Amino acid sequence: MHNTSKGWGWLAKLFHWVMALMIAVIVPIGFLLPATYQFKVTDLRMEAVHIVLSRIHQSMGLLILMFVVLRLGWRLKQSIPDAPAGLAAYQKILAKLNHAFLYLLMFLLPLSGWASLSAFGEAPSYFLWIEGLPAIVPKVPLDDTFGYSFFAGIHRYAVYSGAALLTLHAFAALWHQFVKKDSVLRRMWPLATAD
């Protein structure tokens, strides 16, 4: 369960891979939502699809927010596995920065999405079977400086930033596995044990 100097414990791995799976589902749905929204006015079937996708997207966003709070709390209480031998100082710094920004985005994305819905005030908000979540910012006119567009813009750019950071994260893991041939990817792999 606990991390060791050589690898991540099963709980850290569970957080990592469950969140990776949720992100792999929520992002494509987020890109589909504007298309379903355009057609929901004229097509009742598309309206039903839009509502289902909205419910999944919003629910998973809030689950990610909950998971990242738990994950960060667990990480702060645990030791972190040692960096592989031979890793340059700048590579260690880049890895820490990448992880820090990924954590920041895992907070920023759900909160900015929730804030954009709150500022708009007309769209339903969901968490699983619950409808009508409390607003985290006040409802304001659409042209307000800190209205829907402001928070939706943060949400959109955070997605693009997250895509870049996740690509770098995956590339680094593969580089460690196939070029450096060290234990970085293996020690986060679900079935590998932390010695």
C-alpha cells in the first residue's frame, strides 16, 4: 500500500491509473459537447445525448477533483521513490515541474468548468444522480468580464496545456522504458510491486 524508495505503492498506482482513465474519457466528451449543444434545439434525440454527455462530463470532473485532493493528500504523507541513478539534475527538476503543473491543472480544470456553469447560470449542473449543484461564482451577464467566457476560456486553455503536459509525461515514461531502460515506468505499472 505504501510507497518505498524503489516504487509506488498500490494506492498511489490506483489513483494514477483511475485518474488517467477518467481523463481519457472526459476530454473527448468535452470536445463533443459543443457539437451536441448546437443540434439539441432542433433534435430531441440530440438533446438527450447532450444531457447524458453533460452529466458524464460534469460528474467525472468533480470525481477528478475529489480524487486529486485524496491523491495529493496521500502523496504528501508518503515518501516518493528515488529518481533513477544517472538522471541529470535538470531532468529531475523538469519531472517535478511537470508533476506540479499536472496537479495544478487537475484542480483548475474541474473548478473552471464548474465556475463557467455557475457564471452562466442557465445550464443544469450535475454530479452523478444529483442535479442543481451550488454555484461557486455568482451568475452574471454573458458580457461580464468575469462571466461565462472568462471561466470557459480558462477551462479551454487548461485543456490544451494539460494535453501538452500529458504528452510530455507519456513521452518521458516511454523514453525511460525504451531508451534509458530504467525502472520509472515499471514502478508505476499496476502489477509491478514496490520492493
